[in-house]
Amino acid sequence: MVELIDKILTRTDLENRLAFPTESLWAFPTLSPAQTSVRFDARDALGKVWNLKVSTRNQGHPKPVITGDWLSLVQEKSLRVGDRIVLTREVDGEDGVSYEIRTEHEIFKCWAPVI
């Protein structure tokens, strides 16, 4: 299992889209030269599948972001500024890939899992 994103959430993350490091872009389905976005599914701790979308800019620095069901996840999990998101990727037997998304609420600078 590879950790792709471990981020303390900001207001922009909660209100618009989840920005993440370019270094983690390799772990998502490959974008063709004509594409700027691709969808993938991530499962949470309860087994719910979230259909997310990775997007990059057309020119210059790619500045990857996650949208799709992201804002619905934010709302359902009651995420706030200072909460934490962890996204991991695992390669299964026959070259299958799965993603897991974990959310944690900030409690006095300690994080508690959100179920």
C-alpha cells in the first residue's frame, strides 16, 4: 500500500477541490496527451465508493486536483479546516489497482477517524 496524499485540509480543499502534490500524479490512471482529467473510485472505511476525478492544467505546472464526489464526501463526513485526509493506493494480484480514502477530524491537534 502506497500513501499518495496525507493532508491537513484547508478552506479551499473544503469549498472547491482537493489540491495534492504533483509527485503523486503517477499513481492515478494515465492521462493521454489530449486529456486533462480521469475518474477513479476510492473506498472509505465503511466501504462506500466515491467516484473522484483527477484533473490537471492544460499548460505549465500541472497543479493536480481532485473533484468529482469530493465535495459530497466533505459534506457527508462533516469535514472542517484542520481535519485530515489520507488517500492510499494498492496494487492487487492481477495488476488491479484500488484506492482507499480515510478522513480524520482534528481534536486538539490529534486526529480521530471519521466513520
